[in-house]
Amino acid sequence: MGPIVRALTQAEAGLAREAFGGALRLDMVRLIAWPFRRAFVAGRWFGRDWIVWPHRSLVADFAAASAQVQGVLIHELTHVWQAQQGVNLLWAKLKAGDTAASYAYDPFAMHRWEALNIEQQAMVMEHRFHGLRGRSTPGSPAFYAALCPFEPKSEPGTCAPSRDAPS
């Protein structure tokens, strides 16, 4: 376990850039430990975007963690991106709910990114992250490429929003 409050490491920022390109203001992101079992994004407070992470599993660098844990970080960073776009996360979470159905999406149907709730968007980003690393995902690479509004790139700092993403 690292410090109680910390910024993203350079390697974590690299993971974020792979998933989001330059769409996230990474310098504003802070991780803070808390005593419960579930990670969540508290939104924007005091000029920062806060990811609240379970104290027992807050590692010093997620880039050195398992692929599963890295995927959870990408999931939570999706909520940071949503907040940075002006989404009220509390209201959006209340609308989305907190059941398994709140996170589920049909990987065989065509969706518009904006039609997905905040948890579905986060799961899509988490699953795409896993798929790019050769892990099994519900959808095909073509599904994620068409749906996600970000182009993954392997070189830090070279991502751009996808021109082919549905709007």
C-alpha cells in the first residue's frame, strides 16, 4: 500500500493515455485510500478528480498490478473522464442503478456511446482495455472500435478521439 493520497504515476498515466488518449486531464487525478471494499469516483472536489480506492488494495503503481486490477483503474478513469465532461456522477449513478444490469451491455447490438449509462460506458472501456491485451471480452475488437470514442495507441501521448466513433 502506498500513500493515503497520491497522483497517478507516470506508468499509470501511460495506461490512461493508451485508453483515453489526451482526453483526460491526468494532472488533476488523485487516488485516495478509504477503509471499504469498493472503488468509486467521488467526482471533482477542490480542483481535483478523486478516485476513492479500498485501502487494502491501493497499490503503489497500477501499471505493475494484475491486468484485472488495471482494468478496474481504467473503469474508474472512465468516470473521471465523465466528470471532466460535466457529468454529475451522483445523479448519473442514481439513474444507472447499482445492479448487475446497470453494468451490462449487449456486445452484439450496435449502440451509441451517449445512449449507454455511466457504468456501461465504464465497462465498455474496461473490456476494451482487456481485449487490447489479449484477454477475453464480451464483444469483438470491431465492436469496441466502433463504439468507443477514443482510439487506443501504444505510444504515450499520441491518441486522438476516434473519427469513426458513433456520435
